[in-house]
Amino acid sequence: MRSVHYPLFADFSLLNESREDLEGIIRRICIDNGECLLRTYYREATQNYLGLAKCRRKVLKKIRKVIHKQLGYEKRDLRYIDEYLRKGYVLQPKEQKRLETIRKVYKQQKEMFDNHSYKVADCIVSFSQPYIRQIILGKAKSPVEFGIQFDLSVDEQHFRRIEKITFDDYNEQLTLQSAIERYKERTGHYPERGLTDQIYRKSVNLKYFKEHGIRMSGSKLGRPSIIPSKEERHTAYEDNTNRIEVDCCFSLSKRCYRLGLIKTKLEETSYGSVGLSIFVPMTFPSIY
């Protein structure tokens, strides 16, 4: 993804970007309407930002000091723009959309600064794509990712369906039961078995599967059996072999249909790109 800012305590760069945009809007209004250019202290604000951005080691105390300064610059610029709007000056459509994002960023950063917190609901991490959210994975290589998160299901007829797709981080195991209920609405009965990943094998889902007579793949929770029977080994092997189809769908879409490199700018077009990457191989199997 482009222009993302993480971790949250280093979002002084996001504040600096919003301040520069506000100064550009103020400058454009003054020139177009014959107003005198207001004092925005842009040189002082830029030096304040660069003083921290060029530091190799960014101390938390200095970061908070810079964020406090940038919030002050941005608050004054927002007050200037509000005064121009009360006078009747009209912003361009692109500026209006940008200003809405800037107000949200200012509110979120001010809330985190006042509460000495590094988390806020629906935190904006990119100006060009304000709908992007951070996804906490907990992996050593990439603990945080930015992009679309979705759940994919494949039925016995090899039809693929996106059960849930969003930019927000969510608990994947909670989508399994709703996917099973939608399957029952389509076919009139519950599936015979559910070949799921390890993340879906929780006590709530296991209880749901048992109540509806559905067999879930994978080992049982708790202490494993010492010597599994031949039938149990054969069933586990068959389930694992059939479940590979979902992994193949992801692998094919990433390698051949650019699922791992979505470059669209709008939220709607991003969803469309993911859908095409998933459903085109199913519609035209002769391509691969």
C-alpha cells in the first residue's frame, strides 16, 4: 500500500501532511479571492517536523512534543478555513473531500495525544485511501498489514463465494456460522462436513457443528489420542486433501491474477479487483 503511517505514535508525518494540505487550501483561497496571505508559520512547522523526521532514534518524549506542535499548527489552519467558509468562500470538490479527512485525522490524533493512547477506533493511516485500516496479525515478519481482508468458501460443486470482505480488522472465526446458514438457505440442508482452517476450530464453532450434525475437519480439541485408528487417519488425510482447494484458489489468484498486488485507489474498485481475481479462474478454467 502507498503512503501508510505506522506505528500510531509516529503519526507526526500524517499530521505534517495534513498541515501542508491546509496551507495549500488557504493559499489557494487567498489568491483566488484577493485576500492577504495569512501567517501560517509554515517554515517553522516544517523545521519542527524535519527535526524529528531526520532523527535516527525517535524518543517518545520528543515525538509527543512534535505532535503537540503540529496539532497547534493544524488547529490554527482549520480556524482560518472555517472563517473563510463563514464569509461565503467555496471550496473545490477535491478540497472538500480532503478537508473532511483532515478533520478526522486531527480529531483522532488529538484524542490519542490527550489520552496518552496509541489506539483509536477507525484510525486513518493514509490520506489517499482513508478507508484503509491496520490489520494486526502478530507475525514475526509482518506484525501489521494494510489491505482487504476476506473469507472465501468453496462448496461441493467447486463454486467460490466471498463470505465477508472488508478493510476493517475482524475476528475470522465469527463468519463461519453465518456462512453455514447461507449454505442452508441455498440448498435446503446443512453440509455433511466442514473443511476449515485451524483458526475456525474454536469451542463455539465446534458446538454449533455438533448441534447441526456437521463433521468438522481437523483434530479434536484437548489431549490427542495416543493411537488413532486407521479410519480416523484415512478421514483426516481425505479432509486435508480436499481442503487444499481453497489454498490453491488463493495461490492461483496471487500468482496469476494479481490478488497480492491491488493498486486501485477507490474502495469500490478494490473490492471489484478482488472479486475478479477470485471468480475469473472459476469462470474461465481453460486459462490455467
